[in-house]
Amino acid sequence: MVSPSTLLFILAAGGAGSMICLRIYANVTAPEIPPSELRQAAGIFRQLANDLDDPKTGVSEKADSAASSVWQHNSGDSVDAFALLYLTNIRLFPGAFARDCRVIAVGCDAYAKLVEDVNKRFAEIEKAILQLLWLVAFQPMTTAIYGAAQAMAAVQLARLVKIAQTLKMVFGTSAARILQMAFPKYLLTTLNYAAMDGAAYASGSLALDRVVDYDYGLPMGSAGDNAAEFGKIGAANTGYILGYDIAKLGLRGPATRQSELLARLIGSGFGYTPVKSALDGDGEIMTTPDEWASKIEGHGLRALIFPPGWRFGR
């Protein structure tokens, strides 16, 4: 039986291979030329066109005035030849060249837009690959975090019991029993787990997206925007945890890969995504078919690699 660590390594290697192929293809279709430089070139060509054919200050207007003064104040065969050459050939050149400059400027702007669109599309694909890898690879971390949350809950409950013991006469019954009813271990464990797990998952998810944005020269957002997104991911992850736990209550018998997958899909599809969509305010609250397909892929790999009850060291 292949170990979870080996399966995770295979998945990571496959994802890395996909990104390498993506980079090779991206470098062919989207040259390493910054769109800002293309737009700067467009501005230069437009300015050149204006310098050539501006009705008042353009080179063309000045050249016409200078040339006309030649044949207006002089005569002879050579002057007539110059006038014919200028009017039939030279005079048309600045205007035609100015029009060509404007065409080149439009082309530079269009190419800049194309490079941006291609980069955005490849960034979306690369983000999807990295987020899938992060979702699966996060399982060892979430297992460790849950263990830490249980330990923290036990310590917190013990402290609460100790405090209540000093007020035992007021309660009139066992302090431990009262606090266990008021602060059940599940509640404390879930609160600790949601805080730590949400922060860890949001940190990795957000960091991966921003690395891709930086790599493709896309806007990375302000500190406030990223902090808000971090909070949204953390809150959505809490929705996932609650949805997962509710689903587990309805699944009888020992946990299997199939029941774990079902619980995770319920938590993700009816917990994580609706909360995240509501916070984003994008108008689409429930999980879409494309999102379901992505969830089945990610959580399916997660359930395949890590069996129910998996722990470190096995």
C-alpha cells in the first residue's frame, strides 16, 4: 500500500509538471514584454504623429509654409521643379507618416491588452493548480491543528473548572459538571480549531495567489484588500468546519473514505462557498457546477491520499 506521503509527493510532482508546461506555453504565447512599455511606445508614436500634423505647430505645417515661400519669392526652372517635387511627393509624406504612427500606436495598445489578457488567463489556471495542491497538502496541517485545538480546549476547560471551584457555593453543584454543560469540549475545540485552521489555510491560499499575481505582473492589491480577503477565507473556512461536522452527525457507522468525502463536500459546498460568496457580494451564493467539479477533484484526492483517522507517523 502506497503511503500518504508518497501519494502527496506524486500529486505535487504532477502539479509542478503541469505548471512547468504552462510556463513554457505561456512564454510562447505571451512574450516577456511589459504592457506598460507597450503603452508607453503607443504614447510616443501618438506624440510623433501630433508633432508631424498638428494644424498650428506641426512639422508639416511649418514645412509647407517654408516651401511655399520659396516659389512665392523666387522663379525659374529650378524653383518650378522644386515646387512640383514638393507638392507631388514631399508634402504628402508627413501626413501619411503621421497616420502610420497612429496605426502603430493602436497596435501597441491592442498588443498590450492581449498580453494582459493572456497573462490573466494563465494566472487563473496556475492559481487553480496551486489551490488544488494546497487543498490536498493542507490535510497533514489540519490534522495537527485539530490535535492542538483539542489540547487547548482541555487546558481551557481545566482553567474554567478551577475558577468555578472558587465559586462552588454559588453554583450549588459540581463546578466541573456546570462548566462542561456551559462550555462543552466540542465548542471549545471547534472555536480553537476554526481560529487556527482558518488562519493557516487563508495564509497559504492568499500567499499562493499573490505569488502568481506578482509572477505575471498583475495587481497584488493593497494591504487592506489582502487583509479583508484573509478574513473572508478564514470565515468561509469556519463555515466549512461547521458544515463538515453537521454532515458527520448524519453519517452512521465507522468513517470510510466515501463518508469522509461526502462530509467534506457538504462542508465545502454548503458551508465554505456560500459564506465566501456572501462576503464577496458577487450575487451567486450557492455552489456552481464548475465549483462542484473542482471540489470533487480536490477533496476526492484528499480522501484518496489520506484515509479516515490518519495521523502523523503512520
